[in-house]
Amino acid sequence: MRSIVALASGVLFGAGLAWSGMADPMRVQAFLDLFGNWDPTLAFVMGGAIIPMAVAWIIKGKLSTPLAAPAFELPGTTKLDRPLAIGAILFGMGWGIAGLCPGPALADLAIAPMAVLPFVIAMFAGMLVQRIFPFNKL
């Protein structure tokens, strides 16, 4: 059951990314180009995501356990520290340069695999390097 829910969630997420234009690197870069040819479309996509997330938090508050898992898995801390800030900066720089982040990159494997493959390989290489050399002492 958990695998089916995960698959359905991933398909829904990927379809939403493709339909909204979030999987298009040029649209993402145009959104980040505040002083050039700015495209506000993704601001509406992100703003629209607030509504279902607010509903999800309301539903979560009424449940003692999730429907497809033994317990809720929420972050154990809300601390804003140096590793979090450095990670956010690196993520933002990569998103701005490539116009992709992990979700849209994986969705783009179905749309334009050869164009996005170098990004996906580099992304997984970065994940591997972080597993081998955890940067939690920065």
C-alpha cells in the first residue's frame, strides 16, 4: 500500500510540475530574472501550492497517524544553522544556473532525457559525495 501511495504521489507531483511549467528550465530562469525578462507565472504556481498544503496541515492535525505509514515523519529540529544556510545557498545557486531542482529534473527525464541527464548525474554524484563526506560540521 505504501509503495502505491508513493508512486501515485510521485506521478501526481511530476504531472503537476510538467503542467505548471516548473519543469521548463527557461521558465524557471525567466522567473528568477527579476530585472530582465521576468516571468511571474511560477509565483502563481507557488502561491497556488499554499492552498492544498494548508488543507493537508489541517487534515494532518486531525489524524493520529498517516494513512499509509506507521507515524508522521516531521523534521526533528527547526534550528537555522550554518549547514542549512549553506545548503540553501547552494540549492538556490544550482536552481538559478541550471533552471532545475531535483523534482523537475526527474520529471524532465520523461520529457527530454538527454538534455537533463548531465544534471541528474551531477545531482546523484553530489548526493553520493555528501553521504561519503557528511558536511554537518561546517
